Amino acid sequence: MVSTRSQSNVGTPRLDVNSPVELEYLAEGAANVIFHIKSLQFLKLRDEDFATDDTSATTEDSQSKIDIRFKGKVLRLKKSIPSAVPVLDAQQKYEVLIKPLFTKESIVEQVLCEVSEDLLKQCNSKLKRLEKMGYRATSRRGVYLDEGEQYGTLITDMTPDDQHASADVKLKWLIQSPCAPADAQRCRTCALRARRRARATVKEEELGDFCPLVLTDESEKVFSTALEPMLGNARGAPLYIPQFIDKLRPFLYKSYLLQRLRELQTNLDTVGPLTADTQSQDFLLAMTLRDCTLFLKIPNQDVFGSIGEKALDAVIEARLGDLDVKSPSGGKAEYWKKTEQQLIDEGWYTCTEQGSAKETICLLASSS
């Protein structure tokens, strides 16, 4: 592979194999792998603690001796796949198109980090070892990091630690698709879920059992019906226990974050995938925001239980992530159109699909 590396940008954080840190595999998606950044000094202390049954080394200690720019961040590295966008291009779109849409506190922050080729090779070796040990999902095996890429991205760490629980959940479409029939009994998300469930094309636990329309409903009673199934299906800590739900209800109900997301999904695409200009910047932003993730980071139960409603904003961290702007290339535009047409033609919106069953989740069905 021909390297496209250029001279370092002054002021940009840099990681290489000689940096006093260890990258620990955290998670991965189709396009990226996420690593925790741990100081070598912490890892040495942790190993010593294990040897003596001492548990004094905390999550906070893990970043106590590293560059301050890495603290509170995890490292995201790009995979070598045909549809991947160069990190520098993706970051520029984030800076110009995504950041101006939200307050700083409501999105996962991401900044460039230079990474050396030898570091990427080292990370790929780790992925191959994890693969042999059975720790990588079958669908992720055989795909590795792009060793010709010059940059990674430092993103806000929303994972649990010694003091916090966390979870993340896909919010999907908070509005109905503009393409949906007037007599629809399911929203876009519920229609697609019903189709996938009938065809068993996605694992049951990945489908979710809440209707996104409920999350911005005017009625707090209606809104509350989504919290338990939403949080119970979220990845991460079990935030669906009553103590957490009781605190999250007033925090999320009519929250800026959910209302703003719904507003943008509505205004950026008023016609839907069938007739939209799929090269349009606004449409691509709309599709990005219809597939983003809500990350929640919350104090552990012993702390959280004693916090009053007025103090919730100070202790709950809620951010939107997975905000790389969508590209219509690689068959994506065709996929969006095909999916929408199938939902219409096969009757998934109107609950008239072959072998149809009564819809019990979608807000549209319950309100008709």
C-alpha cells in the first residue's frame, strides 16, 4: 500500500509505538475500531495490584500520567474498507457541518490525532490476536485498520468507569418518513423493524421494542412508556432499573437534545429518500442524524439515588455520537431508496404485509 503521509501538523496530538501509552481494544463497528488509551505506568501498577490482591488502581489512574489532550478521550481508528472516507475529510465535515448544529455539550467531541504507521500495524496485530481468541464478532473478522491512514480521532469517552454507569442507544427516525402513506399505522423505524423481524435478518436483541416517535411526544405519560424498553435494550450498563428511570424521565422529557434532533431530521429532508436529491448536503445530514447514537453517562446508583431533580443536568452526561456525515456512494443511495420502496410496496407502513399481525409498539397504531 502506498503511504500518503505528510509532515506533522503542529499542535496536533500524536501517538506512535514509543508513546508512554497502551491502546486497549474497546469496541468496533463496520468502519472503525475504538481503543482505550491507558498510561503504561497505570498498567504496571494494575499488574502489581493483581499480584497482591490490591484494587486501589482506579479508572481515573489509568490516564493520570499521559498528555492532557488524551484525558477523557478514546481513540477511533479507521478500517481499510472501500467505502471509508479519509479521516481528515470526515473531520472537516464534522467541524463545518455537524458542530454548528448543536451545543458543544450535546455531541461527542472529536479532534484529530496523528498516528504512526507502526502504531497501526501494532493495533492490527492486536486485532488478529483477538480474532484468534474469538473476541471479535464473526462479521468483523478479516477486516483491519488502514495502515496508510495518517490520522485517528480522539472522541469523548462515554464508557462506564468506577463512578459512572453508561449506555448507548440508536434513536433512529424521530419523525415519520415523508414518503410514508397517509394511512400508515407504523412509523419508518417500526415498519423497518417489523420487516426485519419477519425476515429474521437482524438479531432479536438489536431490533429494540420502542417507537422513536414517543421520545418527542407532548405527553409525559406517553413519553415514559419508551424509557424502560429503550434503556433495557441499550448497550452498556442496566439503566432500566427503576432508580435510573425515575431520574432520566425528567432529564430527557422535552430535552433540548431530543427536540433539536427531531427538528433537524424534519427540516433537512422534507421529501424523503424516494425523491430527495441523494447528493444534497442537507439530505445526507438528515440521513446521518437518523442513524446517530445517544450516549448516556450517569453516576452510579449509590450517588445517583440521592440527587434531586434540579441537579440532574449537572451530573448526567448525554451526547449524540456516530455523526460522520453519510456518503451516497458504495450503494448507499440505492439502498435507502430500495428500502423505502419495499416498506411501501410490501405494506409494512400500513400493516397490510403478508401474514400481518397487530402492531403493538408504534405510536401511530396506538393512537389510531
